[in-house]
Amino acid sequence: MNVPNILTLSRIIMIPLMVISFYWFGPLGKVIAALLFGLAAVTDWFDGYLARKWNQATPLGAFLDPVADKLIVAVALVLLVEQFASVWLTIPASIIIGREIVISALREWMAELGKRANIAVSNIGKVKTTFQMIAIGVLLGSGVHPWLLWLGYAALYVAAVLTIWSMLVYLKAAWPELRPAPANR
């Protein structure tokens, strides 16, 4: 166990704390949930940075990092969909969660073919993640100032568009493996 892996595990531990805060502590709990989500986003950046800088990348970390990311994002989006009960939030949330499922399955399948490197993380995926983390954090704590709600919605829609774009980039990279093999003549 090393510091990057501990940071990754801390994101998973923050999930139930975020949910408890969101439901049990009223308006302040939503701010606490937003702060926990923000802290998780920072640890996401730090664990990868430290693993590379200190040469502490491990198979456990490589497995847990994307799992922790997807878990906290999915749980936070579910909380927001329930809180706002709006089609305008449900649509981008569904796009984001759906894309994560598709890309996870695609990566697993490409790994079975020995071609996982063909769909490595792209820069557009990193920009998407940044907008997604900002949007979710802002929306979780949006009860503090009403204008934060609109900022959160705008960032979430940018994240949803980038989500579709990045998914298309990944699918394009995997397309040679997805299309049918040419018929033998």
C-alpha cells in the first residue's frame, strides 16, 4: 500500500460520507457533500500525479483509480437526479453514466484482444472530466447561491457534449476491431 493507492481508496470511502452528508444535514449537508466531492476530485488528480512522480504505479492502483472515479461520479449524479427530479438534469446525467458503461466495456473488450492501448485516455476525456467534476461539485452545493445552479447546469451540459465527443473518439479508435472481418474471397 502506498500514498497514491491510499488516496484512491479515500475516494471510495468518501462516497458514503457524501451520501450521508447530502441527506442528513439539510442545506449544510449539501455543501459538505459538494466539498467531499471536490476533495475527491483533487485526490483523483494527486494520486495519478504522485504515482508517476514517485514511480509508485501499481496494478491495484491502475484497477481502483477508474473504479473510484466512476463510483463517485455515478453516485453523485444519482443524488442530483433525485434532488432536482428534472429531465434537464437527467438527460446529461444519463449520457455521462451511459458513456462510462460503454467505454468501460469497450476497454475490457479491447484488453481481451490485447489492444487496450488503442483506446488510451485522450485529452478530450481529461477536459470532459474537468467539466464533469466542476459541474457535479457546483450542483451538489448549488443551494448556497441560486446562480450556482445555472453555472452547474451549463458545466454539466458542456461535460455531456464532451462525453459524447470523447466516446466517439474512443469508438473510432476501436472501430477496426468492431467492424466485421472482410469475407474471404
